Amino acid sequence: MGGVEVTDNKDIRLNIGRSVFENPVFLASGPAGYGLEYINYIDMRKLGGVVTKTISFEPRAGNPGVRLQETPSGLLNSIGLENVGAELFFREKMALLASAGIKLVISLAAEDWDDYRRLIGYVAERDNIEIVELNLSCPNVERGGMAVGTDPDLLGKYVRLAKELLPETDILAKLTPNVRDIGGLALAAEEAGADGITAINTIVGMDIDLSSSKPVFKRVRAGLSGPAIRPVALDAVWKISRTVKIPVIGVGGISSVDDALKFFMAGAAGIQIGTAIFYDPGLPERIIERLETGGIPSRIEYLTGKTERIEDGGKAGDNSGAGCREQG
Amino acid sequence: MSLMNRPYFRTRIAENTRLSPSACKIVFERPEGFADAFPGQFISIRVSEVTVPLLRRPFGIMDLSSTGISALIKVIGPGSSILAAKRAGEEVEIAGPLGGVPFDRPGGEGVVFVAGGTGLGPVIFCARSWKRENISCKTHLFIGAQTKEELLDGLYRDDFSFIYSATIDGSAGYKGNIVELLEKEIDKGGIPSELLYSCGPKAMVRALVDRTGSKFKNHYTSLESVMGCSLGACRGCTVPAIEDGKKVMRSVCLEGTVFNSEAIDWEEWK
């Protein structure tokens, strides 16, 4: 932490739309389940919030076969959005979570447009849904998921519907890195009214079982998370935060306090911890303690001093040149 | 770290005893606050301070005393080999006890255990726990291994009423696999048919279900799986099951580790 300046700004609250969080550190959607499972491990009330496991309208059994495979500093998963469904979640789990004092961001996903309308319509009938995260980027489901999250027009359409039907709720759009231009997608979400961007979802990967000469996962491809993807996530946050004005929540491989600081320096307004809680559940609280004592580190200066936005809006993005061209 | 009695701990290795070329017994100092455990529960060990390997590794509890937690470690990959190389005095992080469903206490004429690999650990814990509770039921252990030295027979000689062993290379006991030996002993007679407890690799448990399933009134099995959170949250360690005629996914870490073998959807779980 030596080189990171200590800022005077000790107010570490985070605003997303009208939502205010005591600090900018969240548990990411997925690893922590609904939040309740980790209640003896992490002091949830100290967190900025917990992003729930993704909820779909109908319950989902998730994917068959192997669901987890470790890789060097990474983890491939093919869970397939197993969840109890909207009705059970909102009827039972919500109240338990609220009574435990957990500040929730509810993650939502759908299979197609009709399913999405139904889900958002259902959420619209519930009271006190402060903020949701649209998971338009899961690589582990047959339909919906990444297909929506890779098309800026479709992404915009989904975000607009949520803004329209949930006028009292703030909307985070969670983006996939499996695209040529994540900045363009972020811009599409912002223009559709999103209150913030979460980046990134897992990176598509696969593995092969040598003993059977078959793919490890039944769906063949799976989602990679963990420290292995951290530089990719950091780069995405860097790009997005220079493309949109709304807050960016960085997620992907954060596994130390120093990692977290880098995300803020790259332009994140908040961060989420996912895979790391499997092996280091104390990490989110250590990050919060560091931010409380040292403040949130300032964004680093743009290397060339230029602050131009990426203007191609997802049409002809540039991932191939490691972002060199967009820096001019 | 205030407020809660958190079930994860930094502790030290009290002893690490090599039992065979591929196995060792590690005793961890029991940290203050580590709850009493029941057979079938496990601890999750962070074997490295860096991120290779990334995940904590689950190991069945082999025994628990007021001062120590012991586990049987078989070297099968990078995680277990790092752990097996650790010496007394080294610090590690463990979480536990974990696992939601215990082995039921037995009644009646006796119980048959079948153990393979690290599955021996929980089976030993079960036999010892019942002895301490003065449950006077006959225990029959069927233990299989590749070779004589991998049977680790010094570890459990006094824990069971009867021990039947099989080795693949024929260096001790029956030559062949443990499921064949169990079938032969059942045919001979004298093996109680009420309760079978198995703990070991999936292939072993599957063979038991296929070949001896009809011979026992109840077969409970403590399953192994790669785990993410070990708490039932991430849904990474699920097995397909059938409950009330419905297909469901059940987590090994929380909704197990012990399952009625009839509840597992073996058709689905390839």
C-alpha cells in the first residue's frame, strides 16, 4: 500500500442513483448465495451491500454435471443460475435478509424478452426494492444471458424497460467482458437510463478431462473468475469509467486490499468481491477498514492527459489492440 | 474480528504423520471456539497463502478431541500434496466443522462400513464416536486399497468389530476390489443387512449401489465433491437427487455430506 496516497476524503459512502451505501464494498452476485449462508463468516451489516444470487422468474435447477473446476489462480464455474425463483425469494428470503440488516442489491436474469417482462413486472409489484442489478451477461445459460449483454441495442431495450416499470428502483447493468467493446455497451446502458454499471461478469473458458477425453463441463464452456481475470476486469473498469458518467462497480478477481485500491484508481466508484470469499471471507471487511482509515484512492490521471470519450458506441470497438488506439 | 463467533480459524499443525507413500494423518490444534462435530462433517483447509491452489480443500474429520482435530490426507493433486508436506508448527487456516447431515446412530444387529481413499477418515470418526457414546453395535469395516501399505491398517485396528480388506494387487487380504469382497461375504452369510454406510470415491459408491443395493435395507453414503464455499451458498458441489418424485440438485457441503443412496439420481449423475 506504500505508494497509495491517503486522501482526506473520509466519507466513503457511495451513491448510485438515489441509493446510498455506507461504503463501496459489496459481495458479488453468486458466490455468497442469498447472503444468509455467509452470515456467520462475514459481518454483512458492515458491507456496503450484498448482491444476491441471480433470481429468475421461475425457479431454476441449474446445470447438471461438474459445476466447478479450479484453474491457475482461477475458477471455472457452470452453475447455471440455480435459484429458488422470484416468488419464493421475494416471499421468504427477502424478509430474512432484511431482518438480518443486510442491504441488498437484487440480481435479476431472464431467458428471453417475455420472461424478462414478466420478471420485471413481478418486481414492480413488490415494495421497497431499492436497487437491482440486471445480469444480462451470464455465460452459463442457454438463452438470455450473454446474448442480450453483447448487443448494445438489445441491452438498451432491456435497461429501458426496467427503468420504465421500476421508476422507484435504481438499475445496475452488469456487463460481460466477452465482447469487442465493453465501453460501447456501457454507453448503451447509460443512454437507456442505467444508474450504474457493474463490470465484469465471468470470462468464457473451457477445460478438458484427460481421463475421459471429454470437456469437463456438460455445456462445454464455462465462466472464469478469480485472480486470473483481474487484469481484464481492471482494464474494463478503466475503459468504462472513461466512457460513461454513471458510477462503475468493479468486480473480477479482487483478492487483496491492494487489488481493491487499484480498482478505485482505475475509476471504479465501488467494488464487489466474489470468488475470494471462498478462501478469504475476511477480505471485504479488511478492504472497508482500509478505506475508512485511508479514504478512497484518487483516480489515476489519464496517461496522455486526454479525456476523450470512446465515440464508436459499440459498433467498431477495439479490444484487440489492448486499448492502445482509444488512448490516442 | 468482533461480534460473531466465526467458524474459521488460524491454527497450527500439531503433528503430521506419514502413513504410506500417499497418505498422512494431520492433527490440527483445536482452536478455541471450534464446535463439537458429528461424523460426516468436514473441515475446509486453506493450503496456501497465495492463490495457487485457489480453493480451500475439504477433508472429512477423522477424529476430534479437546485439543486436536485429525484428518486423513491422501495425496491426489496439488492441494493435498502441499498440505501433506506441511510440518508440525506451521500455521494454516481452517473452517469448520462443516456439513449439515450426520450419519444416523445405528440400531439393531450391526452396521457395515465400506471405505475407500480418504473416505476412511469419516468412517473411523463414526466408529469412535459411537464407542464413546457406548453404542454397542457390531461394526463391520470393508476397506479397499491398491496395495497392502495403502490399507493403513495400523490406523483403525481397534475401532471396528470386524475388518475385511481387499487390495487390487493382492498384497494383502482379498485380491480385487472391495465391492466384490462385500458381495462374496454377503453370499457367505453373517453380514448384517440393515445398514450400509459408505464413504469414498464416486466410482466405489456407484458400484455399491449397482451391485449390493438390494442387499441392504438402507444405504447411506457420505459423498465427496469439489467445493467452492462449503456453506451451501454457491451451489458448486451439487449432486442430482430425487425428492418426492421431483428432480432437484442437492449440495454435498450443506445438504449432505451424508445422503440416502436412494435419493441420489444415479442415472443423471454420470
